[in-house]
Amino acid sequence: MIDVESVKKLMPLTETSFYVLISLLEPLHGYGIMQKVEQLSKGRILFGPGTLYGAMNNLQSLGLIHLYTEAGDQDRRKVYLITEKGNTLLRLEMARLEEMLKNARALIHKAERGEGNEC
Amino acid sequence: MSVKQKHVVRFFGLVQEEKEMTWLNQMALSGWYLVRVMFFVYTFEQGEPSDTRYYGDFKTMKQHDIGEYLQVFADCGWKFVCQQGSWYYFSSLFDKNYREVYSNKQSQLEKYRTVLLTLIIPMVMLINSLLILSRRSERSPSFGLDILLFIVFTLLLIAIYSTIRIIGKVTKLQKSVSE
């Protein structure tokens, strides 16, 4: 069972952690994560190796991602996948982000209408 | 035909990382590539000059798998050069594919936090040995003990200085992250 309260303590996620988590909804290795995030963000986010390795290490120690396959003899790249705990956190984080966006949209809309009335 | 090598002795402190890297970059620009670092002795090999960037990353053994770590760097175009203690030296050609080792301040902050945590252990050991030595020197003073005390004291001062400088760096990074 996932303890939702303890998962909530990990919020909010950094942009790096968030993108690594959503990338790992399918099994990928570090290089795969990098390429996927670059593609998802249309080249805006280019992970440096220190940043990516640190994030992978950190998310693994928090139990948000887990080792999917050990590295082979030829390939030192390990494959990871999101855990149930990681999935729970992702849903909570999405709800938080949606709330923020919803509020921002509503207030921007209101402000724009307000300006229109003054003219 | 053997590759020409040279050894250079240079002292760089923990807080002179940027200075060290700039020096290594300049060496590569004049055709000398780092192959090894051992106690302030830098070994270089001669090659074609190029605009190469060096980076020293800090990783403690406990937190990682070296093979995978080096692979992630290699995938980003950073070649592993050598290791000294917990410092790993990498180099990358400075071309259109070049990317920073830490692409955001948050992760850079984590690096220096680890450096800081790792400094605490030797510092406690130094303080501890300083106390033991000074107690012994009170009971039976000797020249040898005085020299030892002086060495430990100097090392402690260096450690305290480095710690303060790194705390300054961490605080600065932290500020820019939370803004």
C-alpha cells in the first residue's frame, strides 16, 4: 500500500524530476530519458550528464523509480521504470499543476475582461 | 613512436575549481591533454590543439555505480579522463553539441551539498586529533608534538576556510534557485 501522506511530502517536484518521471512511464535508460525529454520539450530541456545522473540516483533512492533490467556485459546502460509510489506522486503533482493552471487562466481571463470594460 | 608527456605541479584548493578547469582548458588549447592527476601533479599528453572543456564532478562511492555514471557522461559527449579521490575529471570538445554537465542550478546545488557533507568527517577527525595532541603536549611537551600540532592546526584552518567558501557558494546557488 502507498502511504499518500508520505508521498505528499515529496511535492513539489522539480522540472527535472517531473520530466524524468513521465519519461519512465515506459522502460528507458539514461540516454533514452535524455532524448525523450529533449523531444517532449522541443529542445528546451537539454539535460547535462551530472543533472540527469543525479536525478536518476535521487528518484531511485526515494523509491519513485526502480531498476527494470541490469546492464548487460556490452552495455553499461541500466533501464529504469516508474514505481507505484512514483505513479501516485505523479498523479498528485498533475492535480496540483492543473489547479494552478486553472486558477491562472481564470484570473487572466477576468483581468483581460476587466481591462476591456474600462476602455 | 611514443606520445610526448609532461608533468606539471600545480596547487589548487577545493574552492579553486573554476581556476583549475580554466587552466586545463588553456592547456588543451595549446595541445596538452590531461591524462592523470595525482596529489597536485598533473600529467599531460601532447596532441592536436583543440577547444576542449574540462569539468570536475564530485561523487562519493556510496551513492553510485561507476560504470553507469561514466556511460551517462559518455552519452552526453563527456569523456572520462581520470579520477582523484571523489573527484572525476571529464573533458568535452567545445562544439555545437557541447552541453553543460549541470543543466540547472538545482542539481549544481546538490553537488556542492555533497561536497559540504563529505568535508564534515575529516573536519571532525582533525578537531578530534587536535584535542588529543594538545592534551598530550600539555602533559609532556616536545618539539615533535609541536610540529604535529602545527600541521593539524593548519589543515584544520584550510578545511574551515574551504567549508566557509563552499557554504557561501551553496547559499548563493540556493538564493538563485528559490527566486
